[in-house]
Amino acid sequence: MKAKVDSHPQESQTVQRMFAEIAHRYDFLNHFLSLSIDRRWRRIAAAKIGEHIDGTHAVCLDLCSGTGDLALELRRRLGANVVAADFCHPMLVRCANKVRAAHVEGSIRTIEADSLKLPFADKSFDAATVAFGLRNLEDRQAGLLEMQRVLKPGGVGAVLEFSQPVIPFFREAFGLYFHYVLPLLGSIISGQSSAYRYLPESVRRFPAQRELAEMMTSAGFIDVSWKNLSGGIAALHWGTASSSRISH
């Protein structure tokens, strides 16, 4: 449910505007509609990053950061310095407010940035994350390539995203909730229906677990693996940035 970041001005501006309109209810709806399971998923993602880097000396990039929940979790759990990047200004305003409330202004910096054209030099970060944002990129493969470009060799990239439930009965029950109940509740509470119609459709089009792992490998990540979360409602993928860079 993150703002779309791409290089197609008309399409990206439409989705940017859509997410700007729900920014004021974004956090509440995330937690309410997921029964706060999304908080646990972010803790798991941050813990996985912590297995690969020394957080107290690391600089992490959180792409499509939205209101900054994962950026804050990376700071809390790892003690890392974090750059929270998103191209939706109202979402970043919320992120900055939360950073100030947590008294970590010196450790988390917000920046408006296109995830397909990041304003950072090659090999700048020890870790790069994206939570519920990769599926919104116009070119997901290009987004993974850009993520790998800004990682130091041996740095870790992680993608937390909605995925395909793997338990048959649960898959059907969750599908009914996700495609019918969630859009209705989201539109009623936010007053903006298009974002919550867009959500299940964007998840439906997103690659399943194995396919996403193959995309990360094609983008130059090595030792790619994944873990299903909550029966596959979401999945966490991670991989290491190789020393050889793919031209793109």
C-alpha cells in the first residue's frame, strides 16, 4: 500500500495523488485492516537485516518508505542510520513527524526520491529494504537493479511484500477478505475507494515467491532466499549484492 514510484509521469502522478489523499489515514488502516500483523512482518524484516550487517555502524536505505514504519523499526532494532525515501510528499511528512516523535531525527533522514532513479552513488548503503512498494513500481526489475546498484558489495537487499498464501483453505478465505471486505472497509474509513481497489489488483499481478526470487537473482543478487509469513499472505525475500554490477 505504498506510493507508486516510476518514471512514467502521468501514471505515477495519478497514483502519487491517490496515496497522498489517504496519507492521513494510512497508518491506522494498515494496522486495522491487517489486525496489526504488518507490525510483526516489519520486525521480522528488520531482524533478517540484522543477521547480515552490524547495525550500529551501518547505513540502510528504506525505499518506498511511506510513513516510515520499517525505517523506524530498522533504527529501533539495529541502531542503524537510515535514509527513508519515497516520492509521495504527504507520506514523507507523516514519516518525518514520527521520526521527531521518536527523537531519532539525527538517525533517520527523509528524502523525496524516485526508486527507479535514486540520487545516490553506487555502493552507498550496507542494506536496502522495500516493504509493500516493489509491486507498485512500473518496472520492478529496474527497481531491483537500482537497489543492487546502491548497495555495497556484500550488502543485503530485502523485499517485504504481499504474496500468495500457500495453505489451500486459508488461501480461499483470505482471498474473499482481501478482494471484497478489505476494499470496502478501506474506502469507507479513508473516504478514498480507488486506493483500496488498486491494492488487491496490484497484489494479483505481483510475482509469486519463486518468481520474485528469480527476479532478484537476475538483478545480480546472490544467495537469494525467502520466508513465507502468516501462511504466505506476505513473504520476505532477501539476497546479497554481488561484487560485479549489472549494467542498466
